[in-house]
Amino acid sequence: MKIETIAIHAGNHTDEQSKAVVQPIILSTTFERGADGGYPGGYMYGRAGNPNRKALEQVLAQLEGGVEAASFSSGNAAGMAIFQSLQPGTHIILPDDMYHGLRNQVKQLFTGILEFDFIDVNDKALLQQRIKSNTGLIWVETPSNPLLKITDVRKVSAIAKQHNIKLVCDNTFATPICQQPLELGADVVMHSATKYFGGHSDLMGGALITKEKTEWWEKIRQVQESGGAIPSPMDCYYLVRSIKTLPYRVRGHIQNAQLLAEHLEKHPKVEKVIYPGLASHPQYEVAKSQMKSFGGMLSFTIKGSEDDVRKVANSIQLFTQATSLGGVESLIEHRASVEGPDTKTPRNLLRVSVGLEHIDDLIADIDRALSFI
Ligand SMILES: *Cc1c(COP(=O)(O)O)cnc(C)c1O
């Protein structure tokens, strides 16, 4: 099946009793046992399993071409499950421009438990050099947040496989519509479902999708069930509902992002546009080789001071000044001030989550804001 068909059908189960076409929401936290002490409905307790969560995990697994998915109450909870599934003392290698919330999680919560190195994972020689006998995991995020760096997943995967190291790819920015990391050699894909999967900035969720059912995956399942950072039945329902339109929404985001990137690249007040779909992107060739399309996120730097950047962000009207991404509405953000003092993000950079408004309105709005500096 093609991805549009999977998005609509893989997570939906017509109700056997009522024949409801849309799967009902099962809020019950507990499920009746049979006379033999078993669980005839296949469910026992809400933390262990729920029909709406099962439906969500089925569609997530199929969208990424994996065998199973585990869903979580946020993207960070999904990331945390990965780190908690590792033996204490394991060495992990992470990208130096990793999503700052997860970078902080590793530093704040896993110091003394895991050993970690933040490096440029695209530097093959450096990556080889940092691998140690206890290295158990490499993490990649591509395109990265907020610099939209591209990591060559095939290359990193080849190195990881040589050393029997697990490879996880944060695919939040790309979504399975643009890129399928399992096909490129990742073992597990991670998502913040808060972003494009939810797509309407009104729920939080996270997901892990595995290529194979391994002992490690069983451990991740234990973290999910025993740790308990599971999504509610309502959130699972909303995610399944939103995922039905994911391919079409993402296509709209991509179309607008490409047009906006091309427009801004020609703008005299713009210094640089970072978008993997532009030939000027330093890793455009790698992006083309592993992505089907280039996503709805772009960053740009302006010719001006941090004050000028703020002026642009403050005078823009259609783009809401807020963090996060992947919703139908366009968002703009001065990223450096969100990431804190140790950020490497340029202070004249604005990150844009390009929404589904009409591109002419978006361009007119951004041009107007740029005219004030
Ligand atoms: C938002 C985000 C996360 C974290 O997800 P939450 O749902 O906010 O916990 C992880 N990775 C990337 C790339 C993100 O954008």
C-alpha cells in the first residue's frame, strides 16, 4: 500500500458491535476478565494496552515501514525510553546540534548513568575515532533542529553496523512522507508526534518505531509499560485522526516551504536561507539522495543585528512568534534566545515552521516585516 492509503486505513478499526466506521474511543482503564481468568478482549489495564493506542501504533509502524511502534506521552518521553533501555555505563554518541530539549535531558538526567559525546556525526573520521568498546548507540537527527543540517544516514549506519552499534534517527522534521530512516539503515526511528503527526498544535505525543523485534525492543516496551509515560486514549484517537491527512498536509507544508525559501533567498535583507531543498544547501546532494522531499521547516539569517531580528519577528502578523512546529499555522521563532547561553545557533537566525496558509499571504507578510529594518 502507498503511504496515503496506510495513513487512512492502517490505524482504523471499524467497530464490530456498533459497526461505527470510525473507531470508538475506549476510555476504560480496566478490562473484564473471562471465567478462566484470562482477558478475552486482549486488554487488561490501560497502562499495558488500549485499543486506541494499538491502532495508533499500527499506523505509525506501517508509515515508517517498521514492524512495531511504541507510543509515548511526548517526544522527550520517547527519547528517554531509548536512553533508559541501555545498560548503565553504555557510551552513546549524539549530534552536536541535537534538539536542545533532548540534549538537556541527556546532560541533566543521564550524567553518571551513561557516557556521552556530542559530536558532528557527519564527520566520518571523528565518528570512527570516538567509538569505544562500550559504545552502544549512535543518535542522528536529520534535518536537524534548527540548523537543518543533513546527516548521511546510510554512511553513519554502515559505520554503526561495523561496530555492532544501534542507530536511532529522530525523524520529526522530515516525517515518513519525506524520509524513511529504517530503509536507510536506522534500527529505530523516533518522533515527536506533537509536531506534524498531531499537526494542529493541540496535543503532545512521541513514538518509536523499530525495524526488527529484538531483545532491545522488548526492553523499550518494558520502559513504556513499566515507566508508564503512555499517551491517553483521547490523544491516541486524535493522533490517528490527524495522521489520516498527514501525507496531504505535509505536501502542502513542503510546497509552501520551498516557495518561501526561494523567495527569501532572493531578498536583499536576507543573508542566508537554510532549507535542504535549495541547491545552495551545503548538503543538498545528500538530502536529495535520502529524502523524497525536503519538509516544511526552514531557517534564515538576516543582514542585521539581534535587535533587527526581533523587530522582524515582532512586526510579522500571520506567523505567530512561538516555539514548536508542524501545525497548520505558520510559526516564527528567534531560536538562540530559546536555547539558552550555550547555543551555537546564530543570533540573527529566525526559524520558520511554514504552515498551510496561502503562500502569497505568507510572502507578503514576511516582506512587510523585513521592510522595517
Ligand atoms: C519537539 C521535538 C522533540 C521533543 O518532542 P516533545 O513532544 O516536545 O517532547 C524531539 N525532537 C525534535 C526534532 C523536536 O522538534
